[in-house]
Amino acid sequence: MKKKLIIAAIVIAIIVGVMLYMHYTPFWVNLTTVVSFGVGVVAGWVARVVYDKYFKEDVQNENID
């Protein structure tokens, strides 16, 4: 129960921090932040798919001597 309370407090603190950031920064800064975050998420997802498709099998099949 205590662990859930700590996680809930962290999530609430992050939400409040994001709301304050969006309130005190100009619109263009918010827009740029959201766009760069979205591009980063998409790039990370693509990198994960490429890694799983082409590299993960090679790493698992390597024999370390």
C-alpha cells in the first residue's frame, strides 16, 4: 500500500510540474516541446522495431567463449 502511495505522489508531482511548465512558458515553446517529444517517441519505437527485427537474433545466437 505504501508503494502505491509513493507512486501516486510521484505521478501527481509530475502532472503538476507539467501544468506549471505549460502555464509559464510561451505557446511556441510548448508546441516545440510536444513536437520534439513526439518525434523522440516515434524514433525510439522505430529503433526498437529495427533492433528486434535485425539485431536481437544475432545477439542471442552469439556464442561467448
